[in-house]
Amino acid sequence: MEILSTTEHYIQFYLALSVVIVITAFCLVLGITSIVMMFVDKNPKLSDLVLTAVLLCCAGFLMFVTVQGTKKGVEVTHKAKITDFNEVYDNGYEVVGKDGSLYIITKEK
């Protein structure tokens, strides 16, 4: 196995992270606004409670996704010329694609 090039996918990582953070902030703002409106109204409807719960649950889930994505980090792929696939797997890599005669591999986590 001979690694010919390495690619770190920073744009894809930060774009996805930014989108998730914006959607999380949007859910949090709507959820907090809904809570404030329920306190002002003094007699909230069941639909208001359900909407608030759903928004805050979505925000919590998206925060979890953001943390997990940050822990995982940027995806790194390598283009390699492979003659022995056992060597690839023994070194902790996995094949994720093929580009002509070269294979695209990534380190197993």
C-alpha cells in the first residue's frame, strides 16, 4: 500500500457544523419565546406546550449532534495505490471508494 495524497475535508465539516448551530439557535430562540409567551398568557393551550417541548427537544438533540460532530473532527481521506488489501486492514484503514486505479481509504476510528 502506498499513500499518494491526503485530503482533509474542512469546508464540508465547518459548513455542516455551522448549519447545525444555526438551526439549534433558531429552535432555542423559538422555544424560549414560546415559554415567555405562555407566562404572559397565563392560560397556555396544550398545543403551545407541545410546540415548546418539541422545539426544546430538537434543540437538545441538535446540541448533542454538534458535540459528537466536534469530537469526531474533520474527515481525512487518502488516495492510495493498493496491492495487498490485508496490509490496508492490518494498518487500521478501510476502503471507502475508488478513483480510477486508486483507492480512497480512511483511518478506522
